[in-house]
Amino acid sequence: MAIDTSRESANVILDPEISSEIISKAIEESAFMQLAPRITIPGSGKKYQTITGDPEPEWRGETDPAIVGKFTFGKKTVEPYSMDLIVPFSNEFKRDKKGLYDECVRRIPKLFGRKLDKTVMSETAPGENFDVLGGASTVSMTPASGKTLYDTFVGVDEVISGAGGIMSAAVDGLRVARAIIGRYAPAEG
């Protein structure tokens, strides 16, 4: 039976050390949590100004009038969401299977990071004002025949720039790193 106790209950405090440990282990497992700047969101949410379009400079002759450009603006509402998981263990399991229990406890915080990444990459958000990338265009990182991995990175950067973005990181970093190492590592011998 669930007990009606929450963070709003009187005198209930999650120790900052425990909270920090859970968050840091979730961050270790989540590419998106590592790439995104950390922000504090109040319980009621927060609105941010966004820049939705940049003016574009144009080439001109020395005596031609300068181009006048304007930025366009928008707003983004960010709302907090919570994720939870209850994993019951009996006292006997904790006592008799200590190594297995310790490994389960070690893995639990990382499950939150994986769930966040899986959700962000899906097409289904847990609610409003939660962005997901499942419908976004994808670009192959596999070099075409006769092309190098560098050529592929340049092509990906061109696609991202063409859509008004800036490539600042590779989310699939481990796979990309393995491809680079495998491609350019010196032969053993």
C-alpha cells in the first residue's frame, strides 16, 4: 500500500548528498544531460526568451547602402517533470545477496539518465513543454564510398547549418570515437 508522503510532507528532506549523487550518476549515463547546460526550474515552470531567426549579412559594393537586418524572437516555457522508480528489496535479499544488491543499487541512478535520453530521442513527450527529437531529420555518419570521416563531418555540418543550427557536439560520441579510432589507429605489428 502506498503511503501519502511526499516532499511537501512536514519535516521530509532528501539529503543534498544523496540528491547530488543520484543526479551525478544520471548525468554520467545521459548524453543530453552532459551536453545541455544545467538550469534550475521552479516548480511552476519558467519562460525564456528565444532567438528564432538571425539577420543575414550581405555582400555589397563600397558605395551601396548597407543591408538592414532584424532578429526574430520567440519564447519557450520550460516545465519541470519528475521521474521515479521504486525497487523493493527484502532485508533477507540485502543480507544474503549483498553483492547483487549493491550492484542493483549502483545501477538505479543510471537508469534515470538512460530513460531521459530514450525519451528525448522518441516521438512521445511525457507532457506539454517537453521537447523530443524523434521527428527530427537524421544524417548518416557512415562515409560514402571514396569519402573520409572528415568529409562526412563536413557534410553533417552543412546540413545542420542549412537548417539554421550549429554543430556543437556529436551525441553519439562513443560510436563516432570508435569509428575514428578504428579508421586512423596505427596498425599493430
